[in-house]
Amino acid sequence: MHELLPPTCVASLGALLFIVRSVYQKDIKATKVMLKAGLIVCIADLIIELIGTHTEAWTYHVSHLFVFKTVPIELPILFSSSGVWLGGLYLWIKRSQRQLSLDLCLLTITTLALLICGLSYIGDQPLRMIVFTIPFGFWGFSKLKTEERQALSVIIASLAAVADWFIETWAVGSGNYGYREGFTVETPLTYALLTLGFMGLLEVLETEPTESVE
């Protein structure tokens, strides 16, 4: 059995249940939202897959049918179904009346991520800092009080990632140090998320009005 077939079947079945439920409830708006989400995700994935396979960034060897000779038919089905799931979950979030604390959710996820990092260290597994920095970065972004601060912080975080990529590419290439599993884009992304997190932390710690910098 092809490895992509089981998740494709599960995703497709779930998507079908979402659609059937909305049709049964005569919720035409929900049906349209989910079908639109499925189409968008499917097209986006197909474009990425075609670029990746035609540039030989990755290759698929087995499928029941290949789209444009390189992309397994299971992938468009899998991602269109996933898009339907996202559409259904988006509508559930939008229509939900529950009152949830963003701080509490991010704190819980961050704590679990730190636990995973600790267990990885104890078990001598590769340490994945990004597991911790993703919720920390989201938390920091949510703490920035204005859209302008959020935008500028994203720019600064992106510059930090680019700078780290250049520096580490040079340092690793020179043989001065290396990573257990090689240098990947995960490291610059980790620094970008840390930057966002600390920008938000500074916002929380700021107790006095800050004068504008000319």
C-alpha cells in the first residue's frame, strides 16, 4: 500500500462528513466556505509540488496516478480535503461562543514544548528549539499593542533570520562548527520567532510611555 493512501482516505472521509453535515443542515454558506478552502489549498499545494518536483528538489516514485507526470494524485486529494477541514474548523471558531484566554493557551503550549525539549535532552535526541519558539513568538506578536509595532517587529524578526542565515552559512562552511543534523532553515526561523517573542516581552515590561525616536 502506498504511504500516502491511508492519510488521504482519512482526510477525504472527514471532508466528506463536513460537507454532508452542512448540506443536511442546509447551511449553504458553510458548504461554500469549505469548498472554497479546499480549492485554495489544493491549488497552492499543486503549484508548490510542481515547482519542487520539476526542479528536482524532491521526487515521488510511487503513485496510482501522477499529475503532470510528477505529482501523485493522492496529494491534491489529500490537501483539498485538508482545506475542507480548515474551512470547517474556521467556521467552528468563528461561530464559537466560548471565552478562551490566548495567554493561557500559549502558556500551556509553551510549557509542553519546554517539557518536550527537556525530554529530548534527557533521551539524547536532537534538540528542536523551534517547538518552544513557535508559541513564544506567537505570544510576543499578540502582545504588541499596535499594528505598526507588529509590522515593524515582523520586519526586524525577518532581518534577524536573514542575518543569522548568512552568518551561520559562512561559519559552518568555514568548518568552525557544525550541527548534529546539519544546518537547516529551522535555525534562522528559530531566531526570528525568538525576536518576536522578546519584542512582545519588552512591550509587557514597558511601564512608562516611550518617546518617539527621531
